[in-house]
Amino acid sequence: MENYKDQLKEMLAFFIDCQKKYTTELQKLPQGGMRYIDDGKRKQHIWVNHEKRRLGINKRPDLINQLARKEFLRRTIKELDVNIQAIQYAIDHYRDISPQAIINSMTRAYKRLPGELFFRPDEMLFTTADEDLKSRLERHRAWAEEPYEKNDYPFGEYSQYTSRGLHVRSNRELVISELLYKYEVPFRYDQIIHVGRNRLSPDFSFEMADGDELYMEYCGMMDNQKYVAQFFNKRRLYEQAGIFEWDNMIYAFSNGPQVNVAEIDAIIRTRILPRL
């Protein structure tokens, strides 16, 4: 769930920036404040400065405007300070509630059990009920269905069919595809992207809300020295093209044929869905 913590940090930075700008502007405005008198005989705005002097300013709309702006900024800065403290507290006390994080917090007796015993597929901390998200997903679906250049691996390498008829190369990619279907996330499989003179094909490609693409690579043989060397070379090529982890690339790793379903589910909910 780190994405939520990142969003809190972004909000905190925004509020701090606003507070600094408003404080700088506030310091340039006239001293004192404004009162309003309505005693039945007269209705008048009064300027009260720090020296307790009072001056009627009905004929000074510029000064009324400045004093009104001053009071607005003063109160806004006060509320921003409350929000800043609240968000900082939330960041300091934030706890990751992804399935993998919860399982990792358990004692050894539980950690040794298969992850599937803890994870229930219908548990969704993120839903697609939001109408804005549904609208974006429709747009992404149109993008995913457009013709695109796809890797031309030999047909025999594609050994599995998903429930929607997509031919994928491994059981790991089959599981990931089905989880993406569950969350209604449109994707392109094995899409070719050109990196200089190199043709690379991330396992999964997604269209983000801003129209840019997000990629995911599942690296399932990290116990194989040759595979690891190939991975680092491929990663270097991605980075030369401006494709970096925690920006527009997601890497998931394993040391064998089994997929950590809870981990992939958490990645979809916290690192893919919020960016669509």
C-alpha cells in the first residue's frame, strides 16, 4: 500500500508549499484588521491598526480588499497548519495493510504456510465503483484493443490460454492476467517498445490517466545466474529509454514457478489501479 503513503507525502508537500506562499503574501499586506459598524445611523467598515487607531474606509475599496485578503490568508494558514500536522502524523504512523505485509508480520508458524490460505480473491480494498474510474477504464480498454506491435516469439512458447482467450507463455503470466481481469484492468501483453536500436517487450503494458504508458515485468527465475544477468542488461536498456522502477516500470520477482498471488494482487490495487 505504499502508493497511499506517497499520496500523503505529495499532499503534505502541497500544503507546505501553499503555507509558505500565503505567509510571504501575508507579510506584504497592511497591518491591523477590519471591523464593521452598524449602529442604526451608519454602516461603515473601520480599519483598526496595531496602534488602536480607527479609520473609516468605506471610500477605500483597495484597502478593504487588502484587509479582506489578509484575513482570508490568516485563517487559511491556520487551517493548513492543522492539516500539515495531521498528515505528518498519518505518515509517521502509517501501516502497510497489503496481504504480503500482514503475512510478513506473523510468526514463523504462519509464514511457513502457503499464501493462498490467507488470501481471499474477493477481498478488494480498491473497487471500480467510482464512475470517473469506470470512464477511464473504458478509454483504456479502447487503447488496449487497438492493434499494436507484439513480440513474435515462436508459437510453441505460448503454452497457456487465459479465460479470455489470450495466449501467454507461462503459468505465472496466466495468473497475473486473471488477476488483472478481476480488477477490470485493460492491458497489452508482450507489446514491443523501441529502445534505441533495441526492441523490448514488457510482459504487461498499461495506459495511465495522463496517456503515458506503465509497464510491468515479472521476473520469475531470479535464482538462475544467467537469467539475472539478462535481467540487469534489460533493465539498463529500459533506463536508457527513461523507463525506471517506481516511475513507469514495475518489477515483480520470484525464484521459481510459483506466483505470490497476494503480492501481485497488492501491486494491482496499490501501484496500477491508482494510476489509471
